[in-house]
Amino acid sequence: FVTPLVWADKEEWENEKKKEGVWRDVIVIDGVDLKDWLEEATAVSLQFAAELGIVPEEGLQTPEQAWQDWSYLTDPPMSEELVVTGREEQEKDLNNRISGQPCIVTIRGDSPREAWGFCLATLRRIEIEEKRKSILARTIVADNEEIISRLRHLKNHIILLKQAIGQVSGYLLSRDCHIIIPEGN
């Protein structure tokens, strides 16, 4: 049972329902549990906020929001296929690296903006749907490392920076995060 309300005697209710023997198990998730989960799952929180039409922090986007912004810089909008054409090896390398141990990945392009678009297109093109959904649910797009450093509960996320201003902290690596930095040639 899920409710956005705070339920003071939820354990008592759970125990009563378990005793009835109608269900295999009974669990109550109340507003406090939801709040704690959303604080821990930053990428999910960001996606949820986007669906509600609110933004938890300026300078953060979901991969979907970021792709919409980037691809509509042209008319007609840029396609994922066009962005990765001729860069299939780089696409494969990025996918392998974000599937491996946490690391900092630098992606080069004609400009940081073009490299950033390539990263977004690559993430959106992961062929196995379950893997793609999992990757995108863990991905946060941030304007820069200063903004992402304000998020305290990051763990096991993929951080795609629009640009790097200075030195990217190793703190995110210690939290099992991948960091993708776009650069221009």
C-alpha cells in the first residue's frame, strides 16, 4: 500500500493485515518512505519532478529534457542516427565504459555542445530496452560540476556534464558514479 501521507501507525496496520492471511506479505510505503527514497534516488527524483512540471534545482535535466533541448537546435530536429554516424566505435566505447567500473570519460567532438549531443544520442540508442531504461533512470545531466556537487546523495549515477569549468572532483567516483565530460577539439 502506498500513500503520500505520513502514517504514524503503519506497522500496526501491516501486522493486522498480515494476520488475516489474505496476502503473502503486506508493506506500507508512506510519505516519509517516499521522501527518503527520492532523496537517495536523485535521477528518479529529477524524472519525477520533470513529470510534475517542477524542477528541483536549476541546471539539472533528465536525459529526455536535455535531448529535446539539444535536438531542437536545428530545424528539422537532429536525429540520434545522424549524430552517431561515423562514430560507431566511439559509441560502443562509451557504452562499454558506463557499463564498467566508475570512471571519468572524456568525449571529444567538434565542440563541447556537439560532444554532449553525441553522448545523449548514444545513451538513447542502447539497443536492449531494459538496459537503456536502467541507464537513463540513473543519468543526470548537469550544466557543470559545481551544480552536481550540491547533490549530496549521489550513488551509482551517470553524470553527464554539459561543460567542465574546472577540475572534476574524485568524490563522485568514490560514490560509484560515472562522469561524462564533453570537450571540443
